Amino acid sequence: SQQGEEDPQALSIQEGENATMNCSYKTSINNLQWYRQNSGRGLVHLILIRSNEREKHSGRLRVTLDTSKKSSSLLITASRAADTASYFCATDAAGANNLFFGTGTRLTVIP
Amino acid sequence: DAGVIQSPRHEVTEMGQEVTLRCKPISGHNSLFWYRQTMMRGLELLIYFNNNVPIDDSGMPEDRFSAKMPNASFSTLKIQPSEPRDSAVYFCASSPGRSNQPQHFGDGTRLSIL
């Protein structure tokens, strides 16, 4: 299976702290995406990093990609209670536009 | 801009009944995806379409499941007959259809089969 796995499965932090989530995958990719899911809602795209990129920033989000280790990390800086959600990584299948989603990290930010 | 629209948001029915889930993708998007999400199995891709044509239905669990996309603005996922183990949240997503493009998800249909 090409499905990724996030680590940790659950993370609880205080507001203002940084949150780091990791993703590992199994096969070669063209790009890796991170999504967020609030309770009872659909997934929302956060950021995409291509296989030839090592780091990407978007606001308080920082994503890294290490294709040699087949892993990625998502860092949320200065977390807020509103960041409480599940976060998923997703990888593509070479030559196709379908995605394989990981198992998710449930982040709780305590006010 | 309207996002992906799914209906109904919630469905409760008895086992053996036919269930039809509906999806309207974002206008101009060429790819449409159906997913199922459960606590045990996470998010599973059931089937996806490019330009209204089914490309990969290997994720469809059984012959009881079928999906159609009669035109670019509408898709259905049907379960007949339904079973309690089909209870899950079913998501539809669409994308422009090119690689490196994000998928846009609807808010899902929460299906409960009694």
C-alpha cells in the first residue's frame, strides 16, 4: 500500500507552543500534500510540496520533505485553539491524480 | 464560490435498503473522487472519475456499491442492499484534474445503517 502514516496519532499542546507532525510513505512520489479536517467537516488543503523541494512555508505552517527517507513533517508555529483538528498527509501516485491519505494526527490545542 | 456540495448530510436507514449519495463538484473540475472514512480504516478511496469516466474503481468494496457520473456536474454513489458495516462518512472531492493540484472536499454524508 502506498498509504502514508502520521506520527504521532494524537498530540496535545498548550496554545502558543509549536506542533510538529510527521508523515512517512512507501513509494516514490511527485508531490506530497497536507490537509486539515475539523470535526464533522471535509478535508481542507493546506500546502503542497513537490518532490524536488525540501522546505516550504505558508503563514504559520512549515513543511519539510526528505525523499531519501520517504518522510515529511508539518510544523505549526505559535499554535492557537482554532488549530485543533486532524491533520493528514497525502501522496500522489506517479502519473495519476489520485491521492493516498495517511492515518492522520489528531491535534488538540489547549487554550 | 460554491464548493463541493454533497447531499444528504445525514442518512439513517435500515439494512437492506438502497442508499444513494449525491455530489456536485466544483464547476470546471475534471476529476471527481469518492472516499469513505471510518475510525478503523481511515480515509479510503473508493473510485475516481476523469472527465466523467471511471478510472479506478478498485477501492469499491463489493458489487453492492456502484457509482455513476452522468455529466460533469453530478455524481452518485449507490449502495444496494445496504448493510450495517457500510456505516461511515462518505466524502466526495473534486480537482482540476492535473497532477500537483489539491483536492477540494465536500462536508460528507454521515451514513448509519441500522
